[in-house]
Amino acid sequence: MSFTAADDRTQTVEATRSDPSSGSLRIRRVLRRGRAALRSTEADQQRTPAALMRRAHDVVLLGRFYYVFLAYLVGTGHYPFGDAYSGGPPTAPLWPIRFMAQLVGTDWLRHEIALTAVGLAFALGAAAAPGVFALRLGAFMHLFTYLAIRNSYGSINHGTHVLLLVGFALLFLPGRRSLQRRAWSSVRSCLTALWLAQVAILLAYTLSGIWKIWYGRMEVFSADALTRILADRLFAEADEIPLLLPIVMQHDWLTQPMWLTTLYLEIFALFVVSRPHLHRPFGAAFMLFHISSDLLMNISFSLNIVMVGLFLLVSPLAPERFSLSGTVRSLPVVGLPFRLLRRRQQSRQPSAARQRLRVWLVYDGECPMCANYARYLRLRQSVGELTLVDARQGGPMVDEVRRLPHDLDDGMVAKVNDQYYVGHEALNVLALLATDRGAFNKFNRLAFGWPLISRVAYPLMTAVRRLLLKRKGVTPIGDDSGG
């Protein structure tokens, strides 16, 4: 839907339609940057204020489920401190245990009931109030202490590491007050926590795939690679033969595709973080992988199944409707021909049929720096039209931006078609779309076309803006009766 301001200060700059090829290339680069941004959603979905807040609340809900699951593990004795302590001093203490032993000794580890009650209280408290950082930190430290003790007797259990790493990622959830204010920073914090949790989960699979190739060299691609592994497992599990192992061993034609599929899923697991179309398919595939591993080799990773189910299978960033074409195109390596084919089909379309961008810039008209930036900004001819909207004059676009989880006094907002960019992101996107004509636009593209520079420079520009408004005696936009 198109919006324009209803006052005389709104300006519209209509660009010509020349040089469509370079413009389409620039548009694709901008959209790729937008999809790779931490707060971005799918390019074919509207990033509306309601959708952003819904995703943020979904991440908080996933955090609640995590802490409920953690409370279940602590309360049902899956993490008994008595068993971890083993009744004697750690034989190979890790650095947290050595540090604590120097401070308070190790006698406190004997109080299993008290330690379990503390962990249960923190886990249940974090599930009930995930916005309280102290509760999340307490739950994380309790789990961290338990795992440090358990792994201080000469052996390391890797199966619980993913649970600890996800707990660390959830420390980045926003505070209770921040989420209640519907601040843009709270949305970013929620998606940061989700992103870190997904990285922690998927990185383990990628490292496992790399280790298989490095350790096995080219033998991992042999036709009987999985067959030999299952044969070794059959001798190791002679007393308790897995359910599916004899069946698979009798059908060699099953082992090769199963093994190659496993290698593909593991090696490219980390790519899934930036490809929401793959969140649910890969999540379901990894859950099936762990279930089949249990039935084939008696290797159980129940914690991984739960974590994959929470943060991938029901990922808030995954498209609401499953798209087979979108999933296939998003696949690493395999989807490359399909992506190239789609680009070729799009390039054959008439240039007039290609979608041109519509860009709105909502800025503070009372700020001399903001007004001059808007006045001299010029976009590439092939982009489309740019509409400048003074936030103090009101209008439909200003009302739409006010519904974002963002305070207009914290910075400008750019809307490119249906995508919103605020603060330093808006500065970066506008620099990428800017023309190279004129000293101002050349400097703009050179300086702020890099995301890192725009991220660092924008807080300084915001501080200068506030100083200029204070010297002019102008009230903030939120206090302006006209806004």
C-alpha cells in the first residue's frame, strides 16, 4: 500500500526509467543485504510492526519452553549433583571447579537436595518471568556448574553442550520493561537470542560433518562407508542389537544414500541460519537423523532433538506456509541451478514489468542536519520514486511508522516497498540506493555504503541532532502536538 504525507513539505522525486539493468543489479544487492541483516524476515513477507512483535514474542515463548524443559531435567533427577560429585574430589577438575575449590572448597557439593532446589527455583522462575535477567543467569550458572562437575572426572560428555549453549544464547533476551515498551531494541534482542541459539545448535552438526571428512578423507564417499560403521557397531552392541541395524545391514542399497544425505545435512547445517525456508525442513531432518541413529546404533541425543524442535522446527522466522520452490532454491549447492534458472527467467521479462522500488524517508524536519540530508539525497534513476516525509507534519506514513517498535526521536526511518529500515540500517540502505552524481551523494555512498561505518557513525549523528534541537529549543517529536 502506498502512503504520502498530506502537507506541503512532502516532496516527491520521480526518477526516470533509464539504465534498468544496473538498477536491477543494485536492487538485488540491497535485497540480499536486507535478507542477511539480523532483523530481516523473508523478502516475500511484509515486515510489519505487528509481524515483528509477534516474532519477538514467539522467541520469548520458546525461551519459556526451554526453561520448563530445564526445570523438568533438574526436578526429575536427570542432573543429580550427587552423581556428578561421585562422592570424592574431582580427579581432573576443569577450570571452573578449580577456581571454586580455591575459594570455597568442594564440601558444598555434597548438599545435593539444596543444589537441586536452587536449580529448580531458577529454571521455574525464568520460565515464569523470562524478562528477569537474574533468573536466566541463575539457571545458566546452575547448569554450567553441574556440567563442569560432571566433566571433571576424566571424561567429557558432549551430549549436553548444546543445552548449555542455548541457555547462554537466551541470556540476550530483552528485559521485562524493554519488551513491555515494544521498543525496537527488544525486537532486535529477541532475534539476536534466536540467531545465537540456532548457530549454537547447527554449528555442532557442521563441525561433525567436517570431522567425518577430515578423519575419513575420501573413504567417507565410498559405497560401503556406512556399512562398515554399522558392522563395527554391531560387534560393539552384541548384547543389545539396535532394532533397525539387521534390516539396514541386509539392504546395502539403503546405506549409501543415507550416508551421503547425512554428510550433506551436517556440512551445510550452518547455512540454514540465514535461510528461513530451510529452518523447518532441516529441523525435521535432524530430528529424524537422531531417531534413526538411536534405532540403528543405540546412540541417543534426546537433548538435541528437543533443541532442534524448539529453535528450528518451530522457528519464528520460518515462512508461515511451506514453499517447495522456495525450499529447493534455498538449498546450498543443490539449489544453485534453480536459483540461476529463476534469475534467467526474471531477466527475460520485459523491463517495464520489473518492479521498481518505492522509497519513503521519514525524518525530522526541524533538524538542520536531517533536513539537509533529505534535501540533497538523490537515488539512482532506475530505483523508482523517493518520498520525503517530515515526521512533525504527521500524515498516514507517520502514523504507520509510529506503530513500529521504534521511537522517531531515536532516528529516521526508511521504507523500501514493504520493508522497514531504522537508524543506521536506513542510512546504509539509502547510501546503497543513492546515485553517484554530486559530491554529497558520492560521499554518502562511499562513507555509509558499508554497514559497519553506518552502525558506528549513526549514534554520533543522533547525538549531534539532539544537541542541535536543544540549541534551537525544539521539543522532541514525541512531544510535538503536530506529530
